[in-house]
Amino acid sequence: MRKDADAIYWNDLIGCSVVDQNLKVLGKIYKLENHGASDLIFIKTVDDDIIIPLEDQFLGKFEIEKNTLNVVWE
């Protein structure tokens, strides 16, 4: 059971599809790591990996029921 309905836990994000502001599917989150200044999201794409800081300026809506994280990323 979730302790806080608004909280997002790392386990919730693993395996999520990541979609950018243009509705392009970037890939799936395969791990998260803490690197001091911020946490990082690691996304596996078809060609490469993308690493996005877990910071408000890059994050959009997280839809747990759709297993999707929206991001602002070029």
C-alpha cells in the first residue's frame, strides 16, 4: 500500500515508458541512481541510452496507471 498518494517511488518508475513533450516515445526506464546533486533516470532507447536528471524542470506528468512518465527533453 502506498503511504502517500502524491509520492513517486523509484520502484514505480522502473520499466515505465518515457514520452517527450512532442509525444515521442524515448524508451523505458531501466535504472535510477543518486549522484549527489540529483537523482538520475536512465532510459534505454533503440540506439542509445538517455540520462535525465530527476528534477522538476525536466519532469512532466507521471501516470502510474499507464506506466508512463512525460518529460521535457530534446
